[in-house]
Amino acid sequence: MKTQFGCYFCGSKRFWKLRRNHLKCKKCYREITRKVGSINLSRYQWRKIIHWFVLEQSINKIQEQTSISKYYILKALLVLREKMLLDIPRLFKGIVEADETYLGGQMKNRRLKAKKKLGKNRRGFGTIKQPVFGILCRSGKVWAELIDKTEAPDLQPIIQKKVEKGSIVCTDTWRGYTGIAAKGYVHRLVKHNEGEYSDYHGNHINGLEGFWGYLKRKLAAKGGIRESRLHLYLGEYIWRYNHRHLNVKEQTKYLLNLVAKI
């Protein structure tokens, strides 16, 4: 077989194909392993790591099942989450739901450094939780990202970028969404403050609320995540939610193809 890459020893691009992704050079007769991605792992090793990652196993469990160094597993999972973060819907249309939420544990469980961010002049605990804004299409796809504030200048430009003009946008009555109808959208309100969660005509944000619940349960099970890595875990669970209809084998193959494009 002829490949696009060359032998590590002589540069030849002609090989005999052996089992488990091993190749034997036709020129120098050396046996090599084709590497996948930016890490020194073979396709066979990637497949094993991704399989157990899809099953949401711990680092120690993946190491036990694959016999691969924990150092390489951590690097592989970082690459996987970075690729999952980019594999998201780019544009929504039709009927979409928009909502914001906050991520973060209880104040008593936070580190001292995080508590000091509140400052000495603020009354009570206040909130230092991370705001997140999300959009969900009724077809089942969801998108979300970390934001700094939840006011109209922060939320509405995102809606204009991610949602096609003329679409129906369902939101609650938060002031950040006031005026979205003037931007070319059909705006439908759900009055949560009055105990309304659906008008029984298809106007609700229950799908996105369901995703927020799924996301928070998954993050809580991690027992704490570094703030600098939160966007990666957010991207991971968005990807898992969007591809939940695929079985383990299909998800493994999909992620393996994503990694192979690096």
C-alpha cells in the first residue's frame, strides 16, 4: 500500500499492511506504527481511549483497561474535548429557545480564592457563579458558551449571529431579551414569574431547561472543575447531548475521525 506519510527511517511511502495498524516498510523492512493526532498514540490506542471515554469512565479506569500511561490519557482527553468544542451547530433556524443560567457550586464548597472575589463591601454572599447562555433548536441540537454578563448588549448580538432572521425565538421575560423582535425575529415570551412554563401552543423553553439540568448533573458528578477548563467540559456535554442518538460504537468512530483530522 502507498501512504501520504513516509517511513520514519528511510522516507519511503510504500508499506506492507500488518495487523493492529502496524506497517512494514518495503524499502528498509522496518516495522512502524501509524500515529494519529498530535499525540504519539496509534489509531488502535486512540480507539480504546475514546471507547472508555464515551462510556464516561474515570482516568484510572481508562488506564486500567488500556494499559496506557496516565500522562498520554490526560493529553488525549484534552485533545478530544478541544475537538468536541469545535464540533457544534453554526446556525439555527425555525423555532429556537434561548435562555441563560449560572454554573458553580455552593459558596461553602468554594475555595478561599473564589470567595475573595466578592470583595469586602458587598452584602451577603452575592454570586460569583459563571453565567452561560444557550440556544436550542427544536430539532434537538443545542449550543452554549460562557459569557461575562446577561444584559441585552451581551445576549442579543449572540442571537443575531447564531439564529437565522425570521426564526421564532422563545425566551422568558428577562430584560436581556427585550427588543429582539425589532432585530428581525418573532419573539415569544414565557412568563416564568407568573408560573407559566408553556402556553400549550408550542411556546416554551422546556427543552433548554432540560439541557441545563443535564449539564449541571454531569458537572456536579465531577466533584469540581477548574475555571480554566470549564469551557472544555461545557463543549463535551454539548457534544454528548447533540449526539445522544448515536450508540457507543458510532460515537467512538465519530470522535476517532475528528481526532484523525488534526
